Amino acid sequence: MIELEGVPELVDPVMVAAFEGWNDAGDAASAAVAHLEREWKGEVFAALDAEDYYDFQVNRPLIWLDDGVRRITWPTTRLSVIRGAAGGTGRRRDLVLVRGIEPSMRWRSFCNELLGFAHELGVEMVVVLGALLGDTPHTRPVPVTSVTSDEGLARSLDLEESRYEGPTGIVGIFQEACSHAGFPAVSLWASVPHYVSQPPNPKASLALLNALEDLLGVGIPLGDLPEDARAWQLGVDQLAAEDSEVAEYVQSLEQARDTAELPEASGEAIAKEFERYLRRRDGSAEQGPGAGPGDGAGGPGPFLKDPTSGRGRPRRRRRPGGEPGQQPGAEGGGPAEPGE
């Protein structure tokens, strides 16, 4: 059991998670959660113990200078809170953001610890973001697949029920752990062009945030991300134009994509975009989310220092014991399995 001191009671909280590594092509998923932290000034309140889950020869710590003082940042997973994300109808809800690196070991304990936080914070749903490599042209909208292993959730939210079988990553394991623990869980997968896989990919991050908006009904401030996405596409256009073989390949992908999705080029996409516009407009008319749980009067109580980041972290009496007894299903996955 985890006890969190100083974290205020949350309103209809949703946990949004992303992990660098195998399930994060182009760093699109982790960059999307980082964008939420920046735009809404999320306050880090906890960090998992790096010694428990990471091989430091695989994910090496970073040493840096802070006003002449040498400091070390350890690879880990951190949790932050965003208070009062605005919905299009004026409804506000809180977000718990999880951003870290796919662990090197003890995956079941890793998921169990995150679920302990989710339980203590009263999380109502978990959304995990991922990105994979696919045969998709950079010139077209980024495909985002919304999947769940919960049959009831698939029906109620009109999501695709996962039928993937094969190797999986922490996204798939965490989603299955959520399902076994009774947390409704959804994963959003962006397809990144395999011929331009190096990070960053702001266009894929933007597509994930748009899908998250549609799922949760909250207006997300996009900042410079749309302009970054346009600049990214223009840069790839220029690179492709310099190589006739690449240009021809991109054209073949465009033709295949347009043929496959022509029946779907209806008013539905326009309607979704208009709904996003209304949510953002309504959200900007009100005061945005607070700067995090540590600001202002009535904020949280005492925090312990998180030595990995210099931020505060709540006191915990003891970490969640044991590991889930189930065998996690093969859900999420790697760079060659779209739609998992």
C-alpha cells in the first residue's frame, strides 16, 4: 500500500503514461506527455527508485554541472499531476502523467508500483501512449489506433479490441496489468514512417494529443507543436526530393494510403477537428490548469526531495508488495506491429 501525503484530492483523474524505448518510435509518445507537462506546468510528486528497474549499462545516468556543482540524473520514471484540465463543456478533470523509460527488469513489480499510485490517487482510467514504425507516408495524417483489451470498454468507447499476438513492450504489459487490476485501460498508437524514424517527430506527437483529446473530451493547448509538425514535414519533403528513389517510394505509399482510406474521407474527420477547436476555445476562455499541486495557498503538505530530479516527492510508508499473479498478455509491442 502507498500513502501519498500532500497530494490534494483529485477530480475524475485519468493517468496518461508514455515510456521511452521500444514502444516510442521517433520519441513521439514520450514527447507528447512531455508537452502536456510543459503546457500545463505539471508538478512532479514521485519518482520510482531507479535501482529497482534499470540497468545503468543500458540506460546510463547523466552527469551535468549546476552552477559549477556536478550533479547526476538517474534514468527513472516520474509521476506528475495536472490540476483542472478543461473539457469542452466546462467540465474539468485532473491528469496524472507518467513519463519514464521502459524498465530493464522486474516489469511486473514496475507495473504493480504504478498501479499502487493509481489506486491511492483514485485514477478512473489509464491511457498509455505508444508509437511504432509503419508503412505510412509522412505527407498524410498520422494514423492513430485506439485499442483496449476490455470488451466492455471497446463497446462503450467504440475502440478496437486488441487481437495482437507476439513480442510486446512495457505498454502492452502495463495495459494488461491495468485490466487485471480493474482499471479501464486504453492504448493509443501512432504510426511513424519507417524511412524517417529518427526523433523527434512532432507530427506524430500532435496526432497522439489529438486522439487523447477525442478520448477524454479535454482541450489540450498545443503551443508551437502544429508549427513544429509543419516544419518537420517540410524538412522531410526536401530530403525526399533530393533522392528520386525515396520520392518514388513515398508516392507509392501515398497511393496505397489514399486508396485504402478513400471511403473514410468523410465528414467524420472534419467533425472531430471542429470539436477539438471548440474544446480549445472553451478552455482558453477560462483560466488554465494551475501550475501544479505545489502552488499557492491550500497546496500540498511536506515533500521529500527526489534526488534524481531535485523536485519534491511524497512520503510513502511502504512500497506495494508482491507482483501480479497473472501472466501479462501480449498487447502493445514493437516497431513492426501496427494496430496492436
